[in-house]
Amino acid sequence: MNEVIRAILERRSVRSYDGRIPEDDKVETILECGKFAPSAMNRQPWHFTVIRDRELMDRISAANKKMLIESGDERSVAMASEEGFDNFRGAPMAIVVSGDESNYYGMSDCAGAVENMALAAHSLGLANLYIASFMRALVLEENAELLAELGLPKGYKPHFALCLGYSKEELGERAPRKEGSVNYIG
Ligand SMILES: Cc1cc2nc3c(=O)[nH]c(=O)nc-3n(C[C@H](O)[C@H](O)[C@H](O)COP(=O)(O)O)c2cc1C
């Protein structure tokens, strides 16, 4: 099987990490792959923030935990109340991908960049997890100072992040893919 197809079919979401920080050269290659994702009119409306500061990741998770608990929604409260709640699932680092809010395709272009990076990370032997939940609290006015710590260009908003590290998880069976999601015409 060719390497690209192998990476696509083998990539898994990993939610438990052993704490080892990915090597700089691997991170640089992953970022390069993100930047080479397709984008509408080649506008490249993304910004990548490499966070290797677990303390900042903990504060982002704490803000999300607070928001979920305050929402009063039963499932959100239960999830946020779980011991060790962490949007980044214990990963030692993450790359936040933020989009230009004035670009109509900003979010979809960022999504493509994250998937490119996830596949690159997998092919380099790194465990990874594509997440979005971390950003919900970051866009609240009360967390403006926390958002400012990301150092985003003006007019950019965080959409997704890719958690990176080395797995300490025994992955079970893959969830089956949905049936009937393809039709053919002609
Ligand atoms: C846009 C997006 C947001 C996601 N957000 C989260 C998240 O916040 N937390 C999480 O644990 N997984 C998150 N995931 C991972 C999905 O749960 C995962 O891709 C899905 O269950 C399929 O599993 P697989 O990636 O191992 O094939 C997200 C995936 C996508 C594409």
C-alpha cells in the first residue's frame, strides 16, 4: 500500500500521552505540511500557534471546564466534572490553528491544514488528536486575556488544535465507518 493511503487509513485519535515532547524537526515538518494544504483562492487564511507550555494548556482547559459547568447542560456538566478533565487529553503540546475571520472559507481551509498535519504527524510516528472543544471558552469575552496569550494576528480566531505527543494508549478496535455515505451518478 502506498504511504499516503497507509497514513490515512491508520491514523487514529489518541487521548493518552506519555509526556515525551515531539522533536523540533518533526514539529517543523508537520507545520510545513499544514501550510501546504489547499486553500480557497490560495489565500492561506491560517495562523499556527505552537504551544509547548502545559500550564497555558491547563488554564485553557480550566476555562472550558468552568464554561461547561456554568452552562447547566446535563451532559456538559457531567463531562466537565470528570476527574482530570483536559481538552488536550494530557498531550505535552498542541498546535492551534486559527483562521482569518474576514475570509469566508477560513474555517474550512484551517480544517484542511489540521488534517494534513495529523497525517504528517502519524507518518512520523507521533500520536495526535484533532480537537475543537478547547476553543469554546476562548472566544468568550471573559477570557479575552487568555486568548491574547496566543498572540494571534488581529482578526484571527482559533478554530482547531492538533494535540501531539507519544501515545501511551492501547487503541481498541476502530469505530466502523458509516454505511451508505456514498452515492454514484453515472
Ligand atoms: C472538527 C473536529 C473536532 C474534534 N474535536 C474533538 C475534541 O474536542 N475532543 C476529542 O477528544 N476529539 C475530538 N475530535 C476527534 C474525533 O472524536 C475523532 O476523529 C472521531 O471520533 C473518529 O476517530 P478517529 O479519529 O480515531 O478515526 C474532533 C475531530 C474533528 C474532525
